[in-house]
Amino acid sequence: MEPNFFHKLEEASGYTFQNKLLLKQAMTHSSYANERRYKKLKDNERLEFLGDAVLEVISSEYLFRHYPELPEGDLTKLRASIVCEPTLAMCAGELNLGEYLLLGKGEEHTGGRNRNSIVSDAMEALIGAIYLDGGFASAKEFVHRFIMTDIEHKKLFYDSKTILQEIVQRDFKDEEISYVLAGEEGPDHDKTFLVDLMVGEKHLSSGKGRTKKAAEQDAAYHCLIKWKGQEKHPCI
């Protein structure tokens, strides 16, 4: 690994670490640390634990201030849509975070660099590392810049299947949604599932994901994006 390996990540994040070891730890998956025990490397799990708590405080305060009309239950649901694994992984994509992960050979081989669970954990670990290195204000600035943005879009992404189900039940009472497995791509250890979304007998959209559930969510999301902004939904 080159000495300035994480420099571009610092530039992209807008935060320069005083303690570079914290940044390296945030990007170190347990599989990498376990392979190199003789170097006494620390993985990012403890930083992830801290970052999760910091993120919850910052996101809660933001939503409390910016959505004064929402009751507690709705605030909780909205926060969940922003800090869930898929949306955190989507936010991490803006930083190309997967490129900087230190993974063991097994995780590397099985596509861990692009796995939502690993990338989202690293995002929380990065928040924890920034908090330790630069304090709450620095962590808050980072979270506001990369996570607390485009909230309505993220809510739609998180709730796509539920939202679509409600629309179809309301507007197309005689039709039912079904998700049909259309195919699979890639080797067994790094598979992508392809799904077609049907309402009745009409094909409305397609989606893909590393699990069937993720592919279904993606298909529902693309359907809603098609409908978004139209005065009425296309006839089914």
C-alpha cells in the first residue's frame, strides 16, 4: 500500500486527518486484520460502533430541526430510511469508499468491495474516526454533506416496495404486484439477481441486486421514478 493511499479519500471527504492511523483503521475490514495478526492491526468494528451512535445523534438533530411538523413516529421512520444499510452504501458511493477498503483475500475474491453491508459499515467507521480525530463539529459537517442530502429521494429508495404497494392498492384495486426472477449474472460467490416487476400481466420495470430482495426493491424504485412527476400513473 502506497504512503499516500488514502490522500484522495481525504480530498473527497473534505476532511484531513491529524491521526492517519484512525483513517486506516476505519478502512480496515476484520478479514484484512485477521490475515495480518502479526502486525497487530485493528479492524474498523469499534469505530463503526462509535460512528453509528454519532450518526444517530446528528441525523436526529437535523430531522428534528428541519421537519418540525413530523411526529416522533414519522421522524423515526424517516431517520431509518436515511441511515439504513442500502442508503449508507449509496452515500459511500459518492466517495468511492469501496476502493479504499482493506480486505482479506477471501472477501476481495467474493466481491466484498462492492457489498453494501461492508461499505455501509466502513461509512459509519469513517464517521467515528472523524469524530475522534476532529470532534463533533467535524463529524457533523461530514454527515450533513454526504448523508443528510436529498432526503426525499432516499426515503423513496428505502420505502419503494411499500410505497408502490400502497399506490397499486389505492389506484388499481383489481391488480396485484408480482416480482418475477428474470435471471442471474456472475459466479456463485458474486451473483447479481435480475427481477421484473409486474402489475397484473403488464411489465412496468426491472431491477437488479446482490439479493433477490434488493433486486425487488430496485425494480420498485425504478417504477416509482418513472411515475414521479406525472399527474397520473400510466394505465395498467
